[in-house]
Amino acid sequence: MSDVPTTPDELLEALERDGIDHLWVTYLDVAGKPSAKTIPRSGFRSAVRSGVVFAKANFDLDTRDHMAESATLQADSGDMMAVPDPRSYTVLPRYPGTARVYTWLRNPDGSPWLGCPRTRLQEQVDALAAEGYSLQAALEPEFYLLTKDEFGNYHPVDGVRSFGEAGLAVQHEFLQEVVDELTEMGVTVAQIGKEFGPGQYEISVRHGSPFEAIDDYGPVKDVIRYAARELGYVATFMPKVFAEWVGCSLHLHLSLWDTAGDHDLTPNANDQETLSDPGRWFMGGLLKHVAALTALGSPTVNSYKRLLPGSWAPANTYWGYGNRSGIVRIPGPGGRRHLEFRSGDNTCQAALFLTGVLAAGLDGLRNKIDPGPPFEGDVGHMTAEEIANASFGFLPRSLPEALAALEADEVVTAALGPVTLEHMLIVRRSELESYNLTVHPWERETYLEVV
């Protein structure tokens, strides 16, 4: 979108220019769930300048909309103000006369609330700038298109296998709608491809600043869901939908630039393959803090049914050139050299995930952390002896292990801040407790008539 507003006055001018009658004022909680109120034209000036009130207690609601038993933000915790970030403004073509903005979360007196995920991210962006760098990022989600039968069972919409051209043909109407609507919203789609599983697809969008990346990610998920629904489909970004098919990732593409954003500092200028020293150090920080980053990027119990050796999803802490089995991949030589962090999935809160990634990378830059040599191979096809003799580590194998690693990581927890960290842990552990207490169909199938 051209003429993107950057100040409250410019946002008010954009609302007038675009004939907007309803403004969705939206924030994302620590589980990544968007919450919003719609503001009519008469309330624009107040909403843009002072924000819209929400209850702080909302931050201790989990994905099921249940208040966590260990919640510390109760009915008496007061209010927060969702104050629009003008840079996130976008018109919603699906809803005539309607636009949306994402928001900063403030205290009623206008001061920053310590639980605001966007504020946590901004602090890391500023810290990176103080070191002489900026970051370009892009979020690349995978998803399944499903149908739901009369018995409540889900099935892939097509049987097209991995990367088949037939998938593009069969879903042409859906894909065209997604591209057209995102283009109207100012989101540039780089490509959409048929992925490995039946009915599975992946979408790539332009890279941009960390805030451009997260503010493009929301519309991408929304438009895919809406376009799927129009065709009678269900679109899901769930990490592991089917035990027998690959899961859905959220690959994070990263590159270091100068503060002006004019020069890519990630590749080594002396060859066409390796990374610069800052690029290596940044990656070294990611590898050092990878366990904590796994908790941020893969924060649900379902996530760990995807992160398995030999599954095309990373389970180990090695990196490599073009190696899709490792946690960090350098996609290709020449101009394609950047970092692809591969463990995340779409259950994450994108701003918090990027906050942790920036904090880890900054630690690498400041302390010149060497990531070690690249690894060639795939642990999923190694013998037990080869694994024992290898020097790489393993990602957390479960959500409790990952959350414990996050709590123990001083660098990442400092970046998140005590308030955001506390409520993320409350929400995710609440969901985990519910999962652990639920009797699942597998248990009845396995034990009911046997024991």
C-alpha cells in the first residue's frame, strides 16, 4: 500500500481519504489470538489518539477462552488501552467501508504497559539499531485445506502429492482469491506452492521490517481462512493435523542490514556461498538460545508432534547450506543467502517469537558467538552410533521441556520482560494441563476393552 500512515494525524487522514466508516482496533494476546472492537466514524479521533479500552484480564484467557486457574490478572486487574500503530493500517476489501489497525497496549495514563508484545519487539528493534543493524524478516506459513464430513471428520480437499502442479490447477479459484485480496490489502505475495501433504500449501510474502512481517502475517492467515470458507473448505495452520502426514511450519526468514536498510550485511562479500561475520554471529546466537526460541515458536503440545527426526521438520540444533533437516538453513548461494529459522509454527505469537529471535541474535552479535561448522546429513537417517558420535544437540522434545528452557534463558526472558513472560507461561501451561487431563480417543481405543 502506498501512503502508509506513520502518525495519528496521517492515520486520520487515511481513514477520511479511503471512506472508512468502521475501524477495527485489534491487539494480539500472548497466545496470538486477535481481539478487537469496531469503532464507528464518530469515534475515530478518540480511538486513534487515546486508544480503545480492554480488560487486562483478557491476557490470562487461553486459546479455549478459559481463564487459567493460575491467572494473576483477574477481574480487579483494571484496564489497558489499545492504541493504534498507524503503520499497521489496512483497508479490508472483504468488508466495505472497513479498515483495521494493530495496536500498542498502554496503561490508562498513556504509559507503556509491560505486557505489550509490540513494545517488547520495538525494544529489541531499537537495541539492534544501537549496534548498527536493522533486520529484514518474512514469515512463511504452511496450511492444509480440508473438508468436514457429516461425522465431524476432516479430509484433505485434494489428493495431489508433493509439489504437484495439479494442486495449483485444482485450487486455482482459491489461490487467485487469496492473491487478489492480499494485494488489495498491500501484502505482496511472492509465491504459493503445493506442499508435501495432500491438501497442503505454503505461501511466501515479501520481506520487510519486523513490524511489516508480523502485520502482513495476520492478513495472510485471515484471507486464507475466509477464502477457504467461501468454497466450503476449512483452512488450518495447526502444526500437526494428521499423524501420517507432515505438519505445518512457520519458517522465519531473516537477514541483517545496515540501519538505513540499504545494504544487506548477511552474506560474505568475498564469495558467493558463506555468511559475513555478523551473519555468522547472529546465527550463533540463535543456536545458543535455540531451546528458549523453540518454546516461543512452538508453544503448544501439538507442536512437538511435528518436530520429529526424519520428518522434514528440525529436531536438532545443527545448521547447514540448503539442509532442510537442521534448525537453521542457508537457502542458497549468491543473493539468496540469508537465515531460515525452521522450528516455529503457526501457534506462536509472532511478535513474541521475533522478540526472542532478535534478543538471541543480538547476544550472538555482541559476544561474537561462533555457530560452528555446517552439518551435512539428516539425523532421521543416522544410526544410533552416528548420533552418539555427532556434536549437535537436540531441540526440546516436549512442551514442558521447552517452557522450562525458556524460563532458564536469561537473555530471552529479559527481552520478553516479566509481565509478558508470566502470562505467556500461564496461558500455555493452562492449555497443557487441560490436554493432560483429557481422555483422548487413542486411550479408549487402546485400553478400554483390553484392561
